[in-house]
Amino acid sequence: MGATLHVFAHVLMAFALVFVVPMGWAWVHDDVTHEVQWAQAAGLTLASGLALWLATRRHKRELGTRDGFVLVNLVWAVLPAYAALPLWWMVPGITWHHAYFEAMSALTATGATALARLDALPVSINVWRCFLQYVGGLGVMLLVVAVLPMLGLGGMQLYKAETPGPMKDQKLTPRIAETARGLWGVYFAFSVACLLAYRWAGMTWADAFMHMCTTMGLAGFSSHDASLGYFQSPAVEWVATVFMGLAGISFLRYFMVVRSLTLRPLWADREIRTYVVVVLAATVWVAGMLAVERVVDDVPTALRVAAFHVLSLATTTGYATTDYLLWPPFIPVLLLFLGTFVSCAGSTGGGIKMVRMVLLIKQARRELVRILHPRVVNPVTLGGQTVPPVVMNGVLGFMLIYGAATVGLAFLLLLSGMDVVTAFSAVVATVNNIGPGLGEVGPAGNYGGLTPFQLWVLSAAMLLGRLELLSVLVLFTRAFWRR
């Protein structure tokens, strides 16, 4: 445990540097009072990391698999506590429960906010909320595995524990640090393009920066209570739609495109092809319903509004330009359902990932064939290769735990007095890192009216979802702690 805490001390000290971003915005806006509070938060975080490093400096060793899982959980559970401090200090009337929930939502790129009157908050607070989603979007630990090798500490175990999707053992480069740098390079390139596109669409530099952070992180926080509806701009909607769609595709594939200088890694990928088909089909369906029900005035507007909200919910971003709960009931339920599986593995989105859904459908088809032809050899394949039984067993086990966790967490909320629609949709929205749900936590509301118990349950749901359940629940097994 000492070695794990020693590495975590490095992570905590590195996290203190993140506070420089909102501190800089406070300085630009001559917000001296908050500038000091940002410095205090950074100092406390740095001091905590330094104290932990001094206490564990004799425990340096290569991390094992167990150490990796413990470290990943420590990072995602403890960093939100430090990230919540400035919110707790600076947002009027906020409780610690709300502050931690907001920070957890930010770092897990969920986008479920417990705050209201966002337009009245200091710019540095909104920058902090959004920048946390940028950092958390691709995974704090992915950045860590690029840094730890320079400190003489192992990183492959952490990469396996954090990387989403069933194909997590695939190595793209001989060194995990090189892979991490490549992924962050692609992430940064898309981010610059997104920032400039938002500025071109009419946003201020501050709004463009904040919404770039939450678009590329597929996270959905905004600096305005009306979300992107505040801008009343088709250009802004199209920019968001395009970059949400791009960010919903695996950054691992983009990295391979850069390395191979060919688009083959994209169009040859079954998961990406299915992602595109599902998004297009859902967009046409929703647009048709909006036009037929006369929710919008014309077909072009229906297509724009449908494309924006389908991509927003399907990629687990969570932006909105209108209260879609007022649309025909089929549409908001469909949008929430899409958010549970559409994002590709290796993207910044949440949910069970499209590749798992593809494998589940193939497995179901295989079982139907086996019923008719018991002796036939019909393995599950993906990309022309047979999927190993260990991968399929992992997918089936994940889905069993996913279903059980969703139902269990929803029952906890029901026991606390929450209504059925809000309870189940809130759990689905947080476990899948979508953000807005239905009922009380829909796009026109937020999570601020929930009780402390309900906020902690949903904070746990966001942690489970971000680490894809198994990385968290494995800590509660007897075998994990058996030496």
C-alpha cells in the first residue's frame, strides 16, 4: 500500500498545477479575492501531496496489478475532494455534498450539475468546472502513465485498469508513455480546432474555451443555465454537433490514422461504422417525428435540432438547446437509451461502449444459430478476427454487473423517497456519464434539489461508470486482498 500511496502523492502534486488555469482567469478578470483562494486551494493540494510523498518515500517499487486498481480508485475518489474545495469556498450557499458531487461530475466527464445561476458565477469558477471535464475526459490516469515512467515508476498496470473497452490489452506502441503522448497530442489538436470553430461561430474567447473543454471531454457543462440554448445560434449548434460526433469516435483510431497516414483504421473499424449508422438512423427518426408532430417549423430545422440532441445524448455529452422533455415521450427516452451504448471504446464518452453492444448482438445471433444447428462452428468475430472466449466472458460478466448495479442504485434512490422516473433515469444518466436524465433531473432542471444521501449515491454511480464498474467493484472481492 505504501508504494501505491507514494505514486498517488506524485499525482496529487501534479494535480495542484491544474489550479493554475482558473487562477489565471481570475487574474485576467482582476478578481483578486478569488485569485487568492485559488492559490490557497493549489497550495493545500500541493502540501498534501508533498506530505504524503515524504511519508512514503521509502516505499518505491514497481506497481503490481492490485496496486494499479487501488491507485486508479484513489485518484478518481480523492481528487474530486480537492477539486471541490474552491467550489465550497466560493459558490454562495453550496454545501460540501453539492461541491463534491459537482467535482465528481466534472472529473468523470458526466455533466450532471447541482448548481444553478451559472451565469452569475465568477468566470474562474465556470472555467474550473469546464476545465476539470477536459482533464477528466480522456482520463487522468492516461496522463499519469505518461509521467510515471519518467519518475521510474510502472504504468502499464494503470493503463489496463483505466482504458475503456474489452480490447484494452492491445498495445499501439512499444511504450505506454509514447501511446499516452500520442493520444494527448490528437486530443489537443482536435481541441484547438474546436476552440477556433466556437470562436468563429460567435462565442467570446472565454465561452469558446469553456465549451471546447466540455465538448471534447463529451461532458456537457456550460457557463450558462440555458446551456448552448443561451446562444440561440445554429452555427454554434453545428460546431458542437460536428465535434461531439468526432469525439465520440475512438482516439486510439485517430492515433493510428496519424501513424499510418491513411484513413483505413477508421472506415475498416466495425465499431465506428456501426456508430455512424446508429447516429444517422436516430437523427433521421427524431427529425421525422419532430416534423410530423410540428414541434419545429421545417425539415432543415428538424434535422439540425435532431442531429444536435442525438449526438449530445448519444455521446454522453449532455448539452441541450431546449427542454426536450416537452417533445413526444418516445424521443427523450430514446435519447437516454442511446447514451448507454453509442460512444466508441477509446473515446471520451461513457456508457457500455458500442463495441460491447456489437459483441453482444453477435453473441445473441450465435446462440440462435446454435439452437438450430448444435454442431456448427460459429465463433464470434470482430474485424475479421475471432474474439477470444475470455473477452466474451468479460463482456457478458460486465453486462451482468452493469444491470445489477443500475437496478441496485435505483432502488437506493427509491428507498430515499425519489419518484420512479427520476430515480431510474438519474442512475442511468450517472452510471453512463450522460448528465441530464428525466423528471426532476431533466434538461430544464438539475441535481441541486436532491438530498445529501441521493447526491452521494449518484456520486458513487459516476465513479462506477467512469471506471466501468469492474475496476471499482474488484476492490470489494475477497480474492483481491488475498495474498
